[in-house]
Amino acid sequence: MKVLVTGGAGYIGSVCVEELIAASHEVVVWDNLSEGHRGALHPRAVFLQGDLLDRDLLMRAVQEHRPEAVIHFAGKALVPESMRDPSMYYRVNVSGGVNLLDAMVAAGCRKIIFSSTCATYGLPERVPMDEATPQKPINPYGHSKLMFEQILAWYGQIYGLVPTALRYFNAAGASAERGEHHRVETHLIPNVLFTALGQKPCVEVFGEQHATPDGTCIRDYIHVRDLASAHILALERAQAGFFNVGTGNGYSVRQVIEAAKKVTRREIPVQGRPARAGDPPKLVAASQKLQRELGWKPVHSSLDQILAGAWAWHQAHPRGYAD
């Protein structure tokens, strides 16, 4: 299948492109490189540098390349930034997404797999969270993703698009060649490994009195390759669907740090910080729907596998793609 991957030079997008090409799909990458990296691009993918907000350029690109499906990763994804600059999040994640949908409709492309997030649920009423959990986002990032999910449903009804939205929990890990390099790194696992490498003085632990066994937040970590496999399975599906993507296992911040000490065989200093406003104590996925309807199963997502792969990649790329 010929697939357009927006954000295909970013962390999750680049690994998904790698897996798509390994599965014999033809890939066109669209990325403005604001967060992505040229070094993450797959040599067998066609690369188009462009912005979702450049509607005319996007229209021409989709018309020219005529993809059979779109996997849509491109977007803004930092919660604190969304609180400082909500306008940017609605412009990029909503308006930019609508530009993409209109380009698809004009070119006769009907299938889209969308990179959504568990942030659409906000502070969940119950854990594990299944797809029936009420969606009540508490920041513009989560709200912008929910808005686009709703727009997808309407474009499906009106134009016959077949959307799949995958609500990620915590993406982590690396393939042998591609890993996590954000210009502003907020994720726990890379920051833990930066500390093990001596690039950070300590790991900041935000809140140690949450309602969890050790007082630190619990999250569901999903290997980036397992995330990619969910997208590839969705390509083969003829029906629309909205799914959680997680393992159903939660690990606390302290558990991640202790596991990282064993994997890296290095000391990892910790500094306690005040809890962040709106940080849910526990976010864990119920992903039985994805397993049942798409036949998906996580195979790389044990915490030790995630940490070992990420550690190997960061050791080989201590400056990320800047190397």
C-alpha cells in the first residue's frame, strides 16, 4: 500500500516508517522538521518537507502522490506548552488536521490512522481506562486531540472517510536504528537515561505523595515498535474505530528508575519536586478492544525490554540525531 506518513521524521513516526517499509509498504513522509530530524528519515521513503498549515502545498502534495492511506502523527504534543500557547495547539492540531482531511477528500484517499492520546480522558473516573471512559480533557493539548477525533467522525459520516484513532499511553523504547530525541525532553525514560549517561545531574520526581503504593505517579509504557504494529494492523482494517493502545501494566516513577539502574548498571540520582497540577496519580490502559478487533498484542513492551533498547540507542547516539 502507498502510505503518506505525516510527522514521519519524528520519534514514533520514524519507527512506524521503518516498520511499514519492512512490511513492503511504499512510504511518503511529510514533515516540517520542527520536531523531526533528517537523520531519522528512512532512506527508502520519499521525503516532502512541508507544514500542515500550508494548505495549498499540502493539497498539491497529496494530489501528486495519491496515497491509499494516511498515518497522521504530525502535531504539537507538550501539555505545559499547550497551557502557555493554546492558539498554536488549535491551529496545528485542529486546523492543520482539517487541511490534511480536505486534501485527502480532494484526492480520493479514504483511510486515515490518527495518533491520538489518553490525554483526551483527562482525570479518569476509573483505571484501567477503556474506550467508554468519559473524555474530559484538562488541557488544550488533550482537547485539540479530542476535537480532531470528533472531526474525523463527521468526515467519516459526510465524506466516507474510514478513520482509526489510536489513543496512546506512554510511548517509549527504540528500534535498533531509531530512538527518542526531542528538542525539549519531558518524558521520564529518556531523562532517566540521560542521567545515567551523565548528561543530567539528576532525575526530577514530580510528587512523592500521590495515592499510589510508593507515592509516585504510575504510567502504562508501550514500546514504540508495538505502537507501530497497531498502525500497520489498522491499515488492513475496513471499518472505522477508536482504540486505546497500552499494555494494561502500570509502573511508578520509582519502579522505572530502579529498573533503569539494573539495566544501565549505573547510579541514577533523584531530586524530589512538587507535584504538578493536574497530574493523574495513575493512568493505565484497557486495550482489550484493540486486541480483539485488530488482533494486536504487545510483544516488546516489558519494562526491561523498553529500557534495554532505549539504553542501547542512547549509548550509540549520545547526542541523538545531532550526531
